[in-house]
Amino acid sequence: MEQQTAAQAVSDAAGRARAAAGSLAAASDAVVDAALRAMARLLGEAGPAVLAANRLDVERAREDGMGEGLLDRLRLDPARLAEMARQLEILAGTAPEPASRHVRDLPGDLVVQEWRRPVGAIGANFEARPNVTVDIASQLVKSRNAGVLRTGSAALRSAIALIDNVVGPGLAEVGLDPGAVQLVRVAGRESAEALVQQPGLLPLVILRGSGESTRSLARLAALSGVRTLAHADGGAVMYLHPSADRAMAAELIDRGLDRLGVCNRLNLLLVDERIWDETVPGVVDQLAARQPKITASLPPHDHPVGYEWALTSGNEATVTIAPAAGPVDAARIANEETSGLAAVVVAEDPAAAGEFLAAFAGTGAFWNATSRLLDGFKLLAVPETGINIDRVPGPRGPVTFRDLYLRQYVVLPAGRNPSVG
């Protein structure tokens, strides 16, 4: 019975979103941006209601034994709400993608244009992280796509408060259909599975989260004929070369661990074997002096070298430390033993940095900079729907509204433009 309830809830939400998609597709740039600004204002006005719902989520999650790293992702406060509102304002002021562009001239006085078209309705399944509700909703609205959102059960009260008090009213305020962004309100794994099995209504689903759970949803989606933009694994790598500035290395280690429950945090520290003996004791002491204390997992390891600690409840405060024979070997380890999300090389020697950067094939590469910059807003100045780490053509890295459209080729008489919309 519960599976039928979850499947029906998702199907109904997808139907409502699809029916409302035309409202967004036909909206002008000015109306879309006005909706985003309305949401930013409503975040302030609805702050007490959103924070009250979030406190209930946090209390329940703590009672259920959620670790501190995940609790940090779940928790909202006035500062985080203000930052969410600030990002909405910036997104509203970001230039939209052009609706069309000239490709080339053809014989016979014809031209080829590329038109940008919305997908229609897009699904999104994401971790128990309330700000992501607004991040994804805003990217869908900016790209003129309707959507169905499904969050981890621990954040459901917070997500409901955000959809009912911020997103829906923001759309309605400017005359758009508030049903364009739906939220699945049935908890449990069954609703996530139903979300990726609606090819006629939700041809694309964004999958966020880490581990086998997300990968299994991607496999189920493929069997159902649904395309996915999946972010299943994370964990950043840092390689310390013998030429590294020691003070900079210490600072980048600290910056990479400012939040333990996020995907782009420092997860694996590779130390060049030429400086292993002189460097590792100091790093272990640095980690132990942090608050909370970070445990260094040293060789021999009883886990895969690239094991992601961020979502291991109770063990988030861990960093794996391992040796590397040099820049190319460090890049090989990052390529083969980790998700390939992000890798940092700390080196003053440009040749060594170049070797590492040329060999690392992952999504984000950083020279003397923190992997925490692999984030849509920090990197591209707009929120993201997630970070895609696929090794195939298509959007890769932080996925934003610019990636959520279909390309259509249109051939027209030269010098003539049709009246559209």
C-alpha cells in the first residue's frame, strides 16, 4: 500500500508540474527574474516559519542518531537564509541564455539558427539539505522548466515550508503557475524510485547524494528510459609536492575542512614520498588540534584509499593520508581511486603543477587553491543543481540553468524572423 501511495504521489506531482510547464515556458525574462526576487524577499518574511520547521527536522534527526556532519548540512539559521536570499537576487540579475543564435548561412538564401527550448518538467532527488530545495527550484525557474523535487526524509518539513511559503508564492505573485514546482511529500525510498520511472512526464532527473543509493537510482532510471544528471560520489584530493609552501599547505588543509558533510571537502591527502617523514607528523598534529578533532587515517589502511568520509555518520571527522611517488602518480591515484570530483596540487614548482594538472582527468582541478571552490555559486556566480562528474559529453561540473535546455536547429529564410510566442 505504501509503495502505491508513493508512486501515486509522484505521478500526481509530475502531472501537475507538466501541466504548469507552459506557464514558465512562455514567461518573459522580466517575469522570471521578478519571481526570483519575490522568492528572495519571501525568504526573509517567512524566515520564522521556515526556521521553526527546520528546528523540528534537526531535533528529530539528532534523536535518530544523525552525525554532526550531516546535521550541519540539515541546519538552517538566519545567516544561511540571508545567503540563500542573496543568491536568488544575484541569479535574478544574471543575464539569461539567448533564446536563439546564428549558426551559419546555407545556400538558397537560408540560415541555420540554434534555438534554446526548455525540457518541460525535470525531476530532482537530493540529500537532506534544505537550501538545495531553493537552489534547484530557482535553476528550474530561471531555465523555464517545471519540476518535481524530492528530498531526504530528514529535511521534509523544511522543504515543505520553503515550497509553501517561498517558492510557490513567489511564482504566484508575478502571475506564474505556482504548481510549476512540486514537492513529493511522501517520505521513503519508494518515492525516489518512482521519481525516476516517469519517462513521459519527467524525461530528465537530477540525482544528488553520495554512494550506492544514488547510483542504483541512476541504473533504475536508465532501465525506465529516463536520463539523469547524477552526482553520486564526492571527496576531494590534495597532493603536497616537495616544493609546496608549508604555510599555504596548512591553510588549504584548514579551508578544505571547514565543513565536513559536503562533497568538495578534503577527503584524501596525498603527500609526496620524498617529504613524507618530515611532513606527515605535523599534518597529523594540525588535524588533531582542530575543533572538532580530525582523525588521520594512516597506512596501512583497512579501507579503500579514496573512501568518502563525508557521509559516514560518526566518522565524518576523518582524513585519509597516503603517499604518492610524484605528481603523475598522485594524479593517477586521484583518477583511479576516487570519484574524480576535485583535486588540488600544492606546489611552487610550475612544472610539477603542470604535470599534475595535465594528468588529472577529473571534474575540477586546483593549483594552490581550495577544492571548496568547486561549487556553482563560488565558481560560476550562480547556484547549482548539483555537480555532475560523468566522464561522457554533456554538462560537467556545477550544473546550472544554462545546462537545462534542449537544442533545436531551425532553418529560416535569411533576414526573416518568425513571430514566436
